[in-house]
Amino acid sequence: MPKDLPAAPDSTKSKYWRKPLDADKVKIPHGELHILTARCKGCMFCVEYCPRGVLEMSEDFNAKGYHYPVAENDPACVNCRLCEMLCPEFAIFCLAVEEEDAVDDS
Amino acid sequence: MKKPAAAAPEMPHPMEELLRMDRIPHIWCPTCGLGTVVTAFAAALETLELPLDDVAVVSGIGCTGRVAGYIKVDSFHTTHGRAIPFATGLHLTNPKLKTVVISGDGDLISIGGNHFIHAARRNVDITVICVNNFTYAMTGGQVAPTTPLGANASTMPYGNYERPFNIPYLAESSGAVYVARWSALHVRRLTTAIAEALEKPGFSVVEVISPCSTLYSRRNRLGTGLDLMKFYHDNCVIKHGAPTRELDIGFQEEITVGKFVDLERPTYVDAMNKWYAGVFGDDYEPYEGAVK
């Protein structure tokens, strides 16, 4: 029986405790959020369905009198563009940050 | 106080290339799902890399009927219920054009119901995106042929007792070759479905369940469009290939979504060319459109 078995993973910390074989090569994409606040009608689709919890509603109002989303946690954005797809007002979009500028999470 | 992320001069939204910006902001209510459907349609055009000159959008009347006015491709805002006849004419004149009908449930299934079943029967090569919000939203929330049993409408103040249409079943039994149903929340799957429907030769139907916050939701005390989106999130069950007869939608009951029908059948123009080639032999020149 091999002696140097790795310690049992702590499953309480992460569901994905098995390290992918290409984990050192894969870079997590990052996105830069652009919010056209004047167009927003405060539906909150983007805030509710952002898988990384990047957005939250502002405390102040836009010219139409709606709260608009603000990027509270911009570095967490992985450029999935779900907010851009869901926004019914064409008021939010996401641009990929170039590879060399991308923040390395490892 | 938190400041917006884009403090620098605002960049134009990538969708602006596909929208008539002089008509934006659109008239749709806050938390309406129609803007999302437009984005999904634009994303489908982007995936297929279709030249925008080869696409035409036809809409009828209603909230969804406004789509033709907002999308910057050749578009046609027709009379109530007659989107499919106009689209059929457009397609027969120029079969190379991708003709897309984007309209609502009341427009396509009620007032234009006869056109819907006959275009499906003939298998005219058009794509129909039917946005179903369970009511006539623009005219004041009257009962629609898709309003679920028991739901309140302005013309059914004690609840609806009329049995609603099951759009995928209607489409399949009339002869559609591609039938799918998604909600406005399933944007990525909806984009794929619209792209597949556009590629499909023949009458393809994509039903989109979309929240109506101002009329359907308010009359039925269902909260905002966001609450309806959460409802779709919790209650939509994906069943690809499910028998369409089982796809009835009850009031606030589980909604089956997915791709139900995908088959091959000769389109109207193909069937006509094949038939006449059999009748007239080599004398017949196959019809490829009046526009050269």
C-alpha cells in the first residue's frame, strides 16, 4: 500500500476538491462591466442571476427614477455575459479583459 | 455612496448595431422579458454569422409586435394577426431570404390562428418566434387563447374557464418541422433554439414564455417580472422530445420546456418544384424566387 497518500480532501471547503489535470494552464477569464445607467429600469435580472454575485443595486436613482446595478465586486466577473443576455433594456455589457492583463487567480 | 463602474465616457452597447437607436428606449415595461428575447434573437444571428441583409423580421400587433420596429434589419410591422401571411408572401417572392416572424400569442395563435395552422400545413420555410405572456398585454390584459385555466384577466374577472391552446401541440399537429419551447430566463438555450430554427428548412416554431409584469402578473398577484423569472427558474422542467400533447400549461404549475419536434419534410417551394417537375418534365424551370 503506498504510504504517501494525499490527505483526504476537506469536502466542506469546496465541492470541486479534485484538481483538474490542466488547472495550471487554464486561466480564468475576466470581464470588464459597462453599465449604461441612464437606460436601466431596475428589473434586477442581472443582479439576481449573476453567477458570481458581482452586481448589486445602487442606493441612488437614475434620471428615470430607478435604482440601477453597480459592479460591487468587479474582479470576480468571469465575462460569462449572462447579465448582457438577460438585460431587457440593453443597458449592461461585458468586455473581455485581454489575456496579459488578466488577473491570475492562482 | 457607490459609483457606477463606467465612470469613463460610456461605450456604445454591442447590441446598438442591431437596433434602431432612434426608437430606443423601447416602450416595454420594467421587468418585461421582451428585450431579453430580442437579445437572444440577435445572439442567434451572430452565431449563424448571417449577413443582416439576408434576414427579414415580420411582426403583427401587440407588445411583441414592436420588435419589428426596433430591430435594424428589413422589417415589416403588419396588421393584427397577419404577420404569417405577409411573411409567406415575402418568403415566396424571395425564398433565399431568412424570413422570421416575431409576434405574440394573441397575434399568432388567436387572431392569426388560421394563418398559423395553414402555414404549418404547407410547411412554408419561415421561422416563427411566438412570445407567450398568457395575455393580451398591450390592450389591457384581456383573456388570450393561452391564458391558463383559473387565471384572472380583465375580461375574465372571476378567473378563466376557457381551455387554453397548447402551442407546441398545435404546431406539431398542423405540420411544423421544428418545435421548441423555452422561457425568457433560458437565454442561452433559447439562442440555440432560435439558431436551429433559422437553419431548419420548413415551418419552425419557438415558443418563448415571457413575463408580463404589468397585466398578467399584477392581475394575478404574482409580483414583478423578476418573481415570474424566479418562478420559471424553479418550475421549468427540461424534457427534450416530450410528447407535445402533454405540454399544457396550468396556472402557476410546472412548465415543460425543451426541443420537442425536429424532423424533415419537403418545404412548400420544394414540394411545388418536385410536383411540377413530375408533371411537366424538362419543360419546367424550378422556381427560385421572383428576385434575381
